[in-house]
Amino acid sequence: MGCDKKKDAISKDKAAIYFEAVPADSSGIHFTNQLTPSADLNIIEYLYYYNGGGVAIGDINNDGLDDIYFTANQTPDKLFLNLGNLKFKEITKEAGILIDNTWSSGVTMEDINNDGLLDIYVSKVGNYKNLKAHNLLYINKGNNTFEESAKTYGLDFSGLSTQAAFLDYDNDGDMDVYLMNHSIHTPRSYGSSSKREISDDLAGDRFYENKLEEGIIKFVDVTENSGIFSSALGYGLAITTSDINNDGYIDIYIGNDFHENDYLYINQGDKTFKESIASYISHTSRFTMGVDIADLNNDLNQDIFSLDMMPFDHEIFLKSGGEDTDKIAQIKKNYGFETQYARNTLQLNRGNNTFAEIALMTETHATDWSWSTLIQDFDNDSFNDIYITNGIYKRSNDLDYISYLSNVDFSEYNQTKQNELELKLIEEMPTIKLSNIIFRNTGNLKFEKLTETAGQFPSYSNGSAYSDLDNDGDLDIVINTINEPALLLENKSPEIIKNNYIGFSLVGDREFKNTTGSKVYLFADGKQFYKELTVTKGFQSSSSRKINFGLGAINKIDSVKVYWLDGKIQLVKNLPINTYHRISRNMDLKEESISKNKIETKVNPFIYTHFENTFVDYEREALMPEKLSSEGPVGVSADFNGDGLDDLYIGGARNQAPLLLLKQYDGTFTEDPKNKFTQEIPYEDVDAIAFDLENDGDLDLYVMSGGNEWGEQDASYEDRLYINDGNGKLNRFPASLIKTNGGSISVGDFDGDGFNDIFIGNRSVPGAYGLSPYSYILKSNQKGSFTIVEQFRFGMVTDSQWADLNNDKLLDLILVGDWMPITILINQGNDKFKDETKAYGLADSYGMWNTVAVADIDNNGRLDILGGNAGLNFKIKATPENPMKLFIDDFDNNGQPDPIIFYDFFGNNVPFASKDKLVQQLPYLKKKFLDYNSFSKINSITDLTGKEEKDIMEIKKITELRSMIYLNPGSDNFKAVPLPTEAQMSSIEDFYIDSSKKSKKIIFVGNYLDYTVELGNSDANSGGILNFDATGSLISFEYLPIPNSINARQIIKLEETKYLVLVNNDGAFTFEVLK
Amino acid sequence: MKSIILNCILACIILLGSCKENIAYKEKLQDPELFQSSMKKLTDVIVYDIFSPPVASRVYMYPTIASYSIMQKAHPEKYNSLQGQINDFTDIPDPTDEDVDMNLAAIHAFLTIGKELIFSENRIEEFQNKIYSDLQETGLPENILEASTRYGDEVAKHILAWANTDMYKQTRTYPKYTILEEPQYWKPTPPDYMDGIEPSWNKIRTLVLDSAGQFPPKPPLPYDLTEGSPFHKQLMQVYEEGTGIDANKKDIASFWDCNPYVSHHQGHAMFATKKISPGGHWIGITAIASRKANSNFDETINAYTNVTTALYDGFISCWDEKWRSLLVRPETVINEHIDEQWVPLLQTPPFPEYTSGHSVISRSAAITLTRLYGDNFAFADTTELEYGLPVRSFKSFLHASEEAAISRLYGGIHYIMAIEEGIKQGEKVGLHISKNLVTLKK
């Protein structure tokens, strides 16, 4: 009775994707990748000792049932024949597979000799210590028999192979091969990235061209001319192929471990590749282990998902090695390596040969020590899901292990007892068994994380592959695990019976046999779906050649279009659903010229380049999350010389003089010979505004200085006021102005006396991150001087805007900044302002706001507020329920405030700064937390410091990270409307609002590259255009045609369709937008 | 004469009477090994907790000074007060309770301060409890234990209040070193590329020196990679000698490695091996010398007092120069310009090259030891035995210090100029301390 109830409860708890393990006794799959470490071969002697084996799935006998090959590291590989109904028969020996104990790593099934039978290529660690072997090529002879022919075919490479991917790189109809190898030396020093030019016999990757189409049975090593790197710097662990830039040629993605970049080899169409990761992708995963490429948002563009090892359990997270320190990241950059983070990355293809990395936004970034990822629609709901294997037999990045547990006598280690000590070291290394993770795609770039409820259980899982092994329309998964029987997971997703599907297998013809790389477009229900035939994916594995499309509720498809690799297109109609179809290539296809994906560039460089001075704030303030010394540049567009054309003042960083550029009648700009600001080099300009100070009819200039290098009141923080002499000459007004790290200046006549009044908003107290500096409202006394009518520590102000929000003809003031809400100061008349933030419904809008703007977006006669925030693609999540909190106090009584941040890490409150950083700032913590394990239990500021929240000097919070529109209803609370997903992919730094029509067009620029490495660069979207209709509803979004990884700071309209983007530490440029 | 006899008889009676009591503890409290073992315990915890060389010198110094101050109170006829000799030091309070055993108080103050300065307090606490229970088992009366520890606590408090004003706390949050791009400047080194250790150590209050910069060495040779330039010659010397090709030199370099934290990246495993710091090695030599010279309890403490002062001021002087000249390590230059594969025999420690810390502090320590125990004090150095290294014999302290200095060239982590100028710097520091810190009354 009780038992039944329990069963019911379990079945009710089944998630929309559910797999059930089929026991070996039922399936007949008896295979275990058993590892037996020895003195010669173990995790210390061979760094990839616990990487595990692979799986290849394919139909070796063309009976419509996919068969399975497992690789083993220290025992024989095994081949299983699918008998149907998930029953298998081992045929290793009969099939002619070698039975020995050589080290197999990856395995791929492809028909490499175009005889219609799948061959098997096994990669080996074959030339290292006592491991001796060469890679094996099993040519399928039919009748379930194979003949090892690697030597004959020229593929008997002997070295350190991980996996091979077969692809037709020259579209000639035969399969060429990229052989990915790995380095085995532990990186002692980074050395120059130019080392990747030096080839290495054992570890360097190889490319072989298949000469079959020329009638020769041979693969020829063309590595040298192919444009690929073949060096010992390559720690190749992940490989897959796809036509990433949609130009009709197959490209290759290589995931490298450690500090070496991942490689994105773009096929140039002339038998060469060009490594292009930096121009396509802003940052990658660091310890890249597995990768797959498929369309995750059904926009017909191929997205990339790669795996790393960031933990999701808060305790493991706090006691494991994670991101590089900021210094090491800088060192690697100096050596020429690209930006990498130790977390998974989801590279969303923007369709213009650039990618937006949005793993943080989709919360797919942390799956711990992960090996294989497969992107397929596992519940047939028409959205591709992500299946991830993980677990590590020996977790070597445990920080207590590194610092304390591993106490060995090194001199002994060096001398005699090496073996003994090594075994002891290995024994003490912690292990971690994890449940595999599924990210179920619920559409709109949202994923639901599933483990136990999807039938997953703890394992050390490595290579994996998918196939509909029982031909019931859903995809099953096979996984190679360490020291335990391999897993066969039958897809038993509860909705599968309701969801429709359709599947295809592609068959070439005599003219063009190869089908790998073919593209299938499916049209149904007014939608399009896309898949590419690629089998090598995941990790050391290759999956089924069958192409499955989940259709959800769609019960009829219109047509299928197959793009064969030679450019011919085949249209197939009238295909019934819920079955598999064989699509054979038609003989009489016409060659259609593929629309090559050419990016038109409308971007032009502008004559200004910003140079940020080198200053690393974190080296003074170890606990801060972002730099405060790298604001700017700032631009002001105004007609200074009265010629009717808007000129440009651009203020730079410290050590760079500001510029005044005069606009010419032809639209160009030239430096103003009258205004040279060479004396102003010591200032870092953070904001500026042109306005008529003394009502003499010309524009004067107020420039706000800032920075975080020096102490408070340093002369270099002094603001400057320049008075226009009426002829366009700006003379610095000899008055002593405020000396602070400025944030924002804005001007408005709040008292209606015809003279401009000023708000001066300050960003920070230098050297004391988090503390709110004073900001000021200044009233013009109509003679060019001002009196303070309000001064208050509003917060770390970044932007401000005067606007009449309540239509009382009095200008109100809106302030935004870090750790503060969108703050509304309502003008009460008589020089009085009242903070009405709460009354306007903005009490929960504490954010990391960068910019604010106003416009009547919904045309109701009231000004709405537009706020640019850090966005959702951020390592930290913050909501009113689970805010990110900043505690400021002098916790160690040394006279310096210590800003300590806590945030919600997958449901647990954790400190933002690492133990190492916290101990550096607060040495007494070292005594409190003797090891990382005790530190990992911390759940609150009180746990950490012993201080109760109520006793802490100042507590700030962040409850909103989204960029928002707050619609002004004229009464009652503002209505919060988040900007669309694309606008949440990065930090928004500036808005331009085109209010010329009722339907508003909002252009934003963004990204922010000055967070600490722990947070990482916000670099997924440098800008976009939001088009609204007259009622304020969003109708469309488009990316700006500007480079994607820039640190954009400001957008300025120059002409009707021409805009200027100012970029931190980089050249400015202009772009054009169609009206 | 009579009275002497009478006294003797009285004393004998008392003695006889107390024979029934257990008085073995008294002997124990006189045994210098009680202090030696406390110092050894402190060393063990310093190694376990991983302190950088300059910080370790501070951890050794304060507890030792506390013990010395108590010994000075116990033997005012023999020792001078440190007040007026050591910066900002004020005399400790006198004991008020007759029951205080000064040696026990010295041990207690030593361990109490030691516990405060290290991290793993329980490791010292266990040791402390063991000592006290051993003493109690051998007859230490409760009232003496209580009075002595109370006095020891009082002294510890006094010393810690003084320690608290040495800028250590403040310097914890001083700026880290921002990497300077120019080739002559120090860059973090493989394999861990650790941040530079203690860039503001010259802000720490000196003991006997008037300031960190009292004895500045001459500037290093200008960075110049032109073949045949003086700098290039010295660089090539490190390149050739610094990998342990010569077995004798290799032994010397390994013996004096004294790197508290050596990180190893083997296969996919990362682990650290820990050893005593250079200062710790000289603490070990002091133990050997004081034992060999049969120094009694207070003399042993006196020896450590002189040595820890020399180490402490030596490190401040050296670090002042390191973070002034900011000279790049040979490994960085060699890897970049000569041989990318070159690896020094010893792991390059994480701070600028010039001058060599081991050279400076070995010299200053050797000079103070020579003053106490004489030149030509031959000894077998067994300090590194427990770290798996052999015994080396030296004919004098200076002999040992010279070998320590040159070992840095053989280890591939220093140019010869850093060694030669480091020795000179240490000599000046040592002589200054010998002259200005007079512990023993003449």
C-alpha cells in the first residue's frame, strides 16, 4: 500500500524529459571502462587519466537499427549489435575488432570509403610511456565484419589522439578528417601564444585529405597547408563541425583545455582554414571539455554550447579553484591568449558571424566537472534541449587538497619514493559523483534544469551519444562511465506520446555520396526548423546519423529542403509525420547558388581613439566587483562656434587631452585650432554638458572629472567650467570647483527663472567602494555662480535627468547609479525636492544602473523612464526576494571600510569575494576559517564576520538587474516593463531615443569590460535598436551593425541617419541606420 | 661561618621536607629544552600555515621579545631592558605575585603571542596544554601555574599592544603590485604567477634600524640585454649555473631553498610542498648553536632575541630595496629572450629579485650569532633533515651565511649582484644591530 503510494509520487514527479536506465542484463550491454592506476600510469603521470571513454552509435549493417561501439582506456573496446527492442549482442570478436588493452579515447563512425557501410575510427593514446599503439581504422567489410586498415589508408597516426571528426572540407564528395590530439605536459608557464605555430609530432592536431574522389585509397597529411595549428599548445578535448558562417563550407570547432584558446576554423573554401575565434566570439570556456553545435532558438542559425567545470553546489563552489585572479588573467592576455572563463558558454549565433555568449543569462553556465554535451530535442516539443554528462573520479582542484591535504615531502618525492608518494597523493584526492544534467528548452532562450526528476542519478559519466535505438521516435542516450557499467538511457519522457516527430536518414548518390554536412530545413505551421547532419559531437563520441525533428503539437509538415554539401538543393513534400523517412539524393538536381552570408559593413572609423590609462582598482580595493577608474570617454555634441553645425567635445581618460572637433559643412570633423586642451591631461573626463551659463547666447561647457586612483579631494578630480567668449573659444573659468569622482552632470531650469540650474551627481568616494558620496543640486543665482539647495548622499550616481514627470511644469530630477533605485526627486517648488521613489513604485528598482533617459513611449502625454542596467547576462542574479547585498563596515578595525558582497548562488547565500581575497582584506578571517571547507559553509555576513546585520554600518542592495522601461501612467505606480531578452544580454551604457515620430525608436549601446574576472566581461551585445509602436509595445529588435565585443560607452546622433559610438580604450566609429 | 652552616641545615631540612613532594617540575622549568621545543612548535605551525619569509620573521620576533623581557625582569643584573634600544618598545610590567615562575611565564607569553600571530591556534594550544599538564604531573603547584600564566598573559598583552602599532594590520590592505610593462621590471613567475609578496613591507616599523631605508644597497646593474653588457653577463651566469648541472652546487642550492610554499603541477594534480623559510633556517641554526654552547634557559632566549631581531630588520631592509628596484627575475628574462624551456633548479619565489633576501638575512643573523658564540663556531647543520635534506657542516656562522647567499645563484633565482650586494646589506644591518642592541650587561 505504502509502496504503491510512493511509486505514484515518483511518477508524478517525472519531468517533461525523462530517461530510464535499461539494466545491462536486459540490454545485453556489458561494458565497463575499468581503470586500474599503476605507478607508471595514473592521474599524476598522465593528466587525462580520468577523462574516460567514448561512444559511437551508427547502423553498421544497414538494418535500420543503430549499433554501439564503446572505447575503453585500459581494457578492450566493445561493439554491440542492435537486435531491436533495446536488446544488444556483443560482436567485438566476430567483427574483427582488436582485443587488447591499449588506450582508446575517442571513436567516430563514418563511411570513409563511400561504400555505403559505416566504418569505425578509434583514436588512441599511442605513444606515451608504456602506452604503445596507433589509431585504428576499421573498414566495414559487410556482414558485421571489419578489417583494421589504418596503415593502408594513411591514418595510422601514433601519438596523443583524443578524437577525429570526418568532414568533406573541399565539397568533393569524400570524407576528409581533422584529427584532434592533446598535449600531455602540465602547463608550467604560459609562454607566448605564438608557440602554437610550432608543430608537435605527438600532440599537434592533424588534417588529412581523402584522395578517394581522385581514385586513390589514401589519406594525405595536408596539415601544413591547411592553416590549422598543430602544436603542443593544443590541449584538444572537444571537437565538432558545422557550417558556422553559413557559406556552404564546413567549419570546425576545437575546444582546448587550460589557457589555450578554443579554435574556430573557418573553412575558406580553398582547402584551407582560418582560425577565427577572436573575431566571432568574445570569450570562451577555459577548460573546454565537450562541445555541440545546433540551433537553440529556432532562428535557423547554429549556436555553440561548450562545457567547463564551474560547480553549482555552493560548498563545492567555495572550496574549488575557479576563475583566474585578475592578475593572472592580465598575464595571459599579455601573452596573447583570448578571454576565457571557467564556466560553460552558450554562444548564440547572431546571424552576422558574431556570437552572443549567454550562458549566464540562461543559467546554463554551471554544471560542475562536465564532459559531454548533446543538443537535441529530447521531448520532441520542437525545441532543442541540452544533455550534459559530468562527474570526476579525482577532483584535483579542491583547494584544501592543494594547500593542506597534499603535504608531501618533496625532496623525497624528487628522489626515491616518487611512486609511493604519488599513490598517496592520488588516494587523498577527493572524488565527486554527479547526476547528469538536462537543460530543457522551454523556448525563448529559457531553460529548465533537470536531474533527478529526469531520471538522472550520480555517476562518473564521460563520452555520450544519442540515437533512437528502438525507433520509437524519441532519442535515447548511451553513456560511457568510469568503473561502472555503461549506461543505456531509454527516453521515457511523459509528453513524448503527445508530441509529434519526423525523422530522416539521408542517402547520397553516385555523383555525391557523402551526406555529412548536409542541411535539412523543415517547414511546418508557418515555422522553419533546421538541422545539420554532423555525428562527431559531445566528447570523444559520435551520434546517430538519423535526423530527428520534434514537432510538438504540429501535426503536418509542409516540406523539407535538403541542402547537399555540393550546393544542390532537394525539395521533398507530402511526408507523413511520426515516422522516419529515407531521403535519397535525386540525380537531376539543379545547382542553386547558395546565398553566401556576406556581412555588409556600414561601420566607419571615426577620428577619435580613447586610451584608458592603466590602473587596476582591485589591487587597492580587493573586494570591489568592478573598476571605477575606467569611465569615459564622454562626448558632447553642441554648436560651440555658432555656425549652425553641432561640434563635438570628447573628453578622454587621464593622460589624454580632450578634443574639440568642429563640424564642417561636408559633415566631417576637424580639430579646433582655437581650443587645445593640452593642459587638461591630468583629468579623466567622466561626464560633460554644454549649456548657456550666463544667458549670453553662446554655449559654455562643464566637464566633470573623475577616477579612482588617488585619495579624496585630489586635484585631478576637479571639475572644470569653460566659458565661451562668444567666438567659440572656451576659456577655463578660474574658480575652484568640486573635487570628487564624478558620475553625472545635468542641467535644467528647475525654478523657471530662465537660468540653467545644475545637478552634480558623484559616483564614489575614492578608495572606499560602496560608500555614497555627496551629490548636489545647485541653483543659478543668474550671475554665473550657484548656491547649493540640496546635498545628499543619494548613492553611487552614474546618470541623471531633469524631466517634468508629474506634468506640473516644474522640472523633477531622476537619478540612477550602482546599489540604488531609480530615484525620483519631485520638485516641490521653492527650491525644495522630495524623494518620491517609493510613491512612484520604484522601491524595488535597486540596480547597477548606468544610464537613464525619458520619452513618452506610449504616447499618453506623460514622460516614461528608460533605465540601462547591468542586464541579466550576469553571473549574479538579484531579485527583491533574493537581493545581492553589500555590507560596508570596518570589520577589522584598521580604519578602512571593507565592502563585502553576498548574493544568492543557486539558492544559497554566498560571499562574492573568494576566501583568498577576503583574507587579504581581512587577515583575521584566516584564523576563523582555517581551511576552505569551513569557509564553504558560510551562509551569511554574520557567519563570515561575526557581526549581525543590524550592527553593520551600511547595507546596500541590488534587486533589479534588468534594463527597464517604467511607463508613467500619470497616477499611481510606474509600470515596470523589462526590455526584451536581447537587450538584457549585456550592460546597457547609453540610450539614444528617436522621438521624431509617435512610434519611438530606441537605440542603445552596451557591454562592459571592466568587471572583475569573477564576474567576467559583459560582452554579448554592443548595441541594438528597439522599435516600438505608438502604444509603446515593442515590435522589433535588431542588432546594431557594430563590432560585438567592444566596450561601448556612448551613442551620439551626428546626422539624420548617422550615429557616433564612443568606445572605452578603443577607436570610435560611426554607423548608419535606415530611417 | 656558623650562620652558613645553620643556613645549610635549615635549607637541608626544608629540602628533605619537600622531598616528599614532587619537585621534578622545577628542573623541567630550568631546562632550556622547554623553550627550544616551544620555538620548534612555532616553526612547525608557521610551516603548516604557510607564511611568507618576511611575515614569518615577524611571527618569530614578537613572542621571543616577550620571553626576553621576562628573562630581563628575572635577571636584571644580567640583561638590559629593551626600552630605548628597540623602537617604540616600553618596558613590560613587573610581576606582582610572588608565586610567578619567570621561566614558565616566559613560555606562556611566548606561546600566547605565537598563537595570536599564526592561524592554526589549536596546534599551539594542544602543545601548550601538554606542557602544562606534564609540569603539573611532575608537581607544579596550581598557584604557581596560575600566577605564572596570569603574568605571562599580562606581558603578552603588553607586547601585542606594541605589536599592534607596527603597521602590519594597515599594510594588509595596501595596494598590490600592478605589473609594469617595461622589461626590466618584475613580473609574476611560473607556475602560479602569484602576486608579489608584501610590496609595502618597508612600511612596517623597524626594531633597531631607524628606518627601512637606513642601509640602501647600490642600485642594480642597468637592464641591458646587449651581449657582453654587465647585466647580460650576470644573466648568462644564472642561465648556465642555475639548473643544478653541477652536483655540488645543486646540493647547496637545494639545502638552502627554504621556500615556504612550492607549488607543483604534476599531471592533473596540483599540490604544494612546504618548508621552513630562510628565517626559519636560522632559527634552526640558533637552536643548534645554543645547545652546543650549553646555553641555559635565559641565554637561549637571549640568543633567539638577537637572531630574530636581525632577521626581522634584515627582511625589512631587503624588502625595501626589492620593491624599490623592482628588478625582473632571471627566469622571466631567460624564458623570454634566451630559452623558453629553461627552468631554474629552485622555484622562483614571488617577489622582485634585488637584493637576495637569503643573502641579507643570513648575513645579519650570522653576525649576531658570531657575536654571541664566537667565530669559528663549527657546527653540523641538521635543520633541514626533517624536510628530507642532508646535513651540511660549517666551520662558522659566516661560512654558513656565505653558502646560503651563493646558493641563490646555483638555484637559478638570483643574479650574482643581488647576492654580493645582499651580503653587504646584511653586513650593515647585522653590525648596526650588534652595536645598538645590547642585551647582555657587560
